[in-house]
Amino acid sequence: MNRIELGRKIKEARLAKKMTQSDVAGDFITRNMLSQIESGAANPSLKTLEYLTSVLDISIQTLLPDGRTAEKNETENSLYESLLDMKEFFSEENYEGALEAAQQLFDTALYDEACAVAARSYMSMAALSEKEKDFSKAADYAYKAYEYAEKGMYASRDITTASTLLLNRVAEKLKI
């Protein structure tokens, strides 16, 4: 939330309680600091926010933007953590872990990112399977890479082309 909006909400709560800045500041913060917070010139610490919400007898949710709730923030934090996990698994070449993390993101706002990582993970797994001469697995992975590479805003012609070429090589080796 931006400081100006937060300050406005704190000031509105103070005025609704018919309290002066000195009443609210008490011995915890200075009146000048409260004035700066209300004008958006300063950002309160979490401890100061907790103090202000207790003095003003309001919940922290009252100060959150757009009527957001702590539950919605928790959900977004969880999605962000899943995204970070997915990226970390992929960068560590743990493609199965990346796919598992991507699976949790397919029905979320991070669908596009999940499809992109799934396509790259399947393509990497297909290449590894081809090197190990497990052509059946390589074909399955390449097909899945192709499918995911066509989805979402990060659709990748590079991956669709690479997976098609791999499928052709595997088909020749399997004499399909």
C-alpha cells in the first residue's frame, strides 16, 4: 500500500474517533511523526502500525488497500512462494520438482509462468531421456513440452520446434 493512502486511512480513523494527533501519539510516538504518517511523508514501522490500530480501535485489515483481507494476502504470499520454489527447482535442474510446483500454479494467476516452466522442464527431461536412450520417455516428455510450449503468454516457438525435432529423431530410432 502506498504511504499516502495509508496515512489518509489513519487520519480518517482518528477523526472518526474525534481524537487529536496528541491523543493518538501518546507516549509511543511524537505528534510530529503521526503528522508525517498521516500526510504520507513517513511510513510507520509494523510496531507503530500495531500501536495505532490498538489506540484507534481498528483492525489492520481496515488499513489494507481495496478491502483486501489478511487471507487474500496469505494466498498471494503462498502463490509467490510456489513460484519461487518452481524457479529454484528448475535452476537446480530438479525438473520433476519444478513440474510439481508448476502443477500448483496452473489454476492461478501464475498460469502463464507455470506453463513456461513446465514446457522447459519437459523439454529438458526429454533431452536427458534421449541421451539415456529411453526413447519412449523422451517422446512422452517432448510431446508434453510441445503442448505446454503452445500455452500462455510465454508460448515458445523455440520449444515447440525443439520438441518436434526431438520427436522426429526418436521416431526414426523407434522406426515409427
